Amino acid sequence: MAASLVGCGAKDGAAGGGKPPPQMPPPSVGVVTVQPRSIALSTELPGRVEALRVAQVRARVNGVVQKRLFTEGSEVKVGQVLFVIDPAPYQATLDAAQAALAKAQANRAMATELAGRYKPLAEAKAISAQEYVNAEGQRLQAEADVAAGQAAVQSAKLNLAYARVTAPIAGRIGRASVTEGALVSAAEATLLATVQQINTVYVNFTQPNSEVLRLRRAMAANQLRKVANGAAEVRVVLDDGSELKRPGKLLFSDLSVDPNSGQVTLRAEVPNAEGLLLPGQYVRGRLSQAELPSAMSVPQQAVTRTAQADTVLVVGADNKPQPRKIKLGAALGSEWIVLEGLQPGERVIAEGFQKMTVPGAPVNPVPWSPPSASRPGGNGVSATAPAASGAAASGTVTPAPSGASAAGNGKTP
């Protein structure tokens, strides 16, 4: 029995005195090191393009269209002939009016000569006073006939000129509404074509009244970048994300609030020498605001947004992640601008949340960068307007719903 007990004790000692089982290595997580940099803030407004001037070319006389003298979609000049309406009847009317005028002028010459001869005779009592009065009346009537003939000639010339339809403004002409052989009417004012002036265009932005008041206050406080004449500068962003080379100016005149929707329409005047903006096109207007000289940003997926606070996981010197409350500003592409809560040089976890199974356990931090493009940085970076209490301003970026994690894994660290 003693030998058996000794043998069992030896086995137990061998079992208890061996090497401990191996431990799992710390999970690797992607971290970004926050550093201050200069960031230019901006507000983006959705809008639509409108031509600076629009002229509808309509028929001013009746007749059959003989020619169309322009190419659809081309640029036309002021006074350029666009259509020719059959001028034959108006030329005949002009010829008749000129003949009637010549007759009236001949009658006036005869009546004037007769009245001139009767005047001294009437003064000498050689003829009756009534004869002189009749001669003078015929002269005045001849003068009136000449004036009426001149007006008829002028009217006939206008109608003949209207048979050649010209462009009222310079701009780009659209498609023709009629073809050769079509009968047009002045009474119905038949639409022939439309000319739009788009070398400079308007961009109309519809915004809530509160946002317009905020923009006006920012303008009064010199927080908006301005052009040479003191108006707020607007950069137009196209559908592909590119900006027009030349900025426009924001117009605050003639503002009115829609009583049904409470919206206000702002208008920007934008140069369009390249013709990239077309009427009806959807664009975005970017207003440059104040610049943050030393701002820090973190990827949006690193931020957990809840109704109580916005938090990130910061890796300390011991490689242990700790939650940190932060205050967010504007959206900067795929990042958030951090106003408070972080210090330069701190490491924020941006990827690998699903690997952290034990809260507070050490991790292995490795540098992280976006898969498609590097993090934006440097001077001149554009961001949308600052958000109030973590919510994005109108026309900018809408934050994630309360309680949802911006990291994309659906978990709150």
C-alpha cells in the first residue's frame, strides 16, 4: 500500500510540475495616430443650373417658313437671322404703301402751291375769303395724307423686316420648333426656337430659412471666403466630383420664404465660359468658411455614436485599449473632425474590433490606412459645415443613427 501511495504521489507531481499551456498572442488591430493639421471648412448646397437669360423666338407675322439658317445647339449672335418667312406679300404691301405716299406728296405740293397763290389775292380782296379757306384746308388735308402714307410705309417695312426672324440675344439656340414649309401665325405667336445665354449661369439653391440665416450671419462675421466685389465665393462641384476652375458669387438679394415649405431659394452667379453647366443640371455649391489651423480627424468607422456620447478606443502605452469620449465637428470625406477629447500622437483603433474578445486586454497595434486611398491631409482640405451637437448641418453629411456603430461591425466596444 505504501508503495502504491508513493507511486501515485510521483504521478501527481509529474502532472502538476509540467509547463503551463501556451497563451494566445494579443490580437492585431489597425490604429491611426492623430496629428493636428490645417483644415478649411465649407458648406455644400444642392442646386440646379438656370440660364442667365432666356429668349423665346416667336413669329411676329403670318406666313410660310422658307428657310432655317442656323444649326441646332450652336452659338448665335444678336441680330443673326434664324428663319426666313415668305416676304412676297409684305414686299407687295410695302410697294403699295410707297405708291400711296408718293400720291399724297404730289397732292400736298399742289395744295400748297394753290394756297400760296390764294393768300395775296384774299388779302387784296380779289377773291372771297371762303375760297382761300378752302385752299388752306386742302393743303392741311394733303399734309395729313402724307403723314398717314409715311406711317403705312413704316408699318410695311416693319412687317417685311419681321419676315426675317433674328436672334434677340446672344447665346446657345436649341432645337427648332418648326421646319421649312410650316405655316406660322403672329396671332398665336408661334414658337420657333429658344435661345439661352449660358456663358454665365445662375445656380439656384433651396435651403431652410434657418440655414439661410446662418449663412447670412457667417457672411456678416466675415467667416465666408469672398470674391473681389465682396460677395460670398461659391465653388460649383459637378456630378463627377470635379470643381469648376472659376468661382461664382452668392446673391442674397430678392429673398422670399415659401409659405408652404418654409424654404428659401438662394441664387449664385457662376461663370461658364467652358459650357460645362447646362440649364436644368444638378450641381452642388461649396461655400468656403473659416479655417481650422490645427484640427485632428479620425476615420468615421473608428467612432461609435450613441445618444449619450461619441466614443473611440484609444490604445495606451501598455497597448491596452480604453474608451474615450470625444466631441465631433464636421465630416471630412470619410473622416470626422475631432474638436475635443484627443491629444496629438494618440493611437485610435480603426479596424479589428471583432478580434477584441476580452475588454481591456492588450492588443497588437499596427498602422492602418484606408484600402482605396490614403487619408486626406495637408493644408486646404475641405470639410462640410460644422455640425451642432454631433449632428451634421443641412446640405452636408448625415451622421449615423443613435446607437449604431460607425465602425461597421455593429458592436459597441
